[in-house]
Amino acid sequence: MDRIQARLLIPGSGDPVPDGVVVLDGQRISYAGPAAAAPDTPGATSHDAAAVLPGLWDCHGHFLGSRVFDLAKLPLEPLALRAARSARDLRAALDAGITSVREVGGLGIDLARVVREGTLDGPAIYPAGAILSTTGGHADLHSYPLAWMEDFAIRDGALRLADGADGCMRAVREQLRRNAKVIKICASGGVLSEVDHPVHQQFTNTELRDRGGGRAGRARGRRALPRQAGNHRRA
């Protein structure tokens, strides 16, 4: 049993509690509230903290294992190297207080598995699998031959080109087959786009309609900028 005395307790509902206590009984929180009303915990390990609050959500994260802000470098580094780096990133996220990540494209599907089985310490991951993009769109690496992009999509699984209603349906089903929990769609360009304009709509409205993710109980995350790209929520 552990007892945490916090100068400020933010319980997640209600007002912050000055001079708060949290009692942990194994994996269960048995008490969280004012110190004056806390139960006695003889034999518990005592900890002091400036503040205690619920774990944070990162609602837009990528576990890509890259150390440069350039997606075109992804195919130049071995997948095993980027996975090893991501193991360190899992720990860093947890140490920053992030206990859940909506991982919208990257290595999250496999990392979620190793976290669940206890092999690595990390936040709970809700992964998208591949980032879905039109040919020539936001997640296309324009400097590479198209055949290389298609091969990279098969080998790496972080980026996937999809065109036409049937092609988009196929791409979504591939992510569901891998156990994706959210589907990531690049509805427009973005700040890392090489030649496509950030505000131009890329998928057609027909392509953007539910292609199987919603019917499988999955949410869709669309990364989109305003105006021409439509009124999509950013993701």
C-alpha cells in the first residue's frame, strides 16, 4: 500500500483539493480527497508531492522513432532502429505524466501490444496504424518514385496511399486487420507537405465518407486545415 500526501490534489472532477491524500492499494485507488478525511494507513509507504492529478491524454501523437522533423528520412533508417528509439519515447511520455496516447500514425499498433503485455512501460496507446493519404497528398513522400512508396507502405506500415472509394475502403480494412483503434486520414496538406498545398482538399467527399472504420466501431481522425479542405476537425 502507498500513501501520497500532495500539497495540491486535482481529482479529475470537482475543485482542486489543497492538502490532499491519495491511497493506493495495489493497482486500485482506494481513497483520493482531503487529508483530514483520509483513512489511517499503518505500514503504507509514504510519498510527498507538490501536486497529484490524473494521467494526461496526448490526443495527437506519433511513435515514429525519428529524430529529425522530416518524413522523407523515414525510409532511410531501419525499422528496428526506429522501434528501439520509440521504446525510449514510451518511457519519456509516461514520465511526463501522459498515460494515454491517441497515436495517429506510426508504430503504435505494435508498441501498444508490448505495453499491454508488460514488456515495456508506457502509456495506453490507441493506434491508427498507417496514415492514409492520397497519391501526391500529405503523407506521400514526393521525392521518391511511386513504386518505392508502395513498397515502403508494405514494409513499414506507417504511411499508406489510397485513391478512389474502393481503394480507401481497402486501406481502412488493412488497418482494421492490424487492430487499429482509430483511422487517420489526411484530408488536406500540412506543414510538412513537400509540394501539396496545406489548405487544399485532397480526398474527395466520396472518399472521405465512412469506409468501414465507423462500422467497425472505430473513430476517424482527419488532419485538415480550414477553407478549401472543408470543415473537418483537426487531427
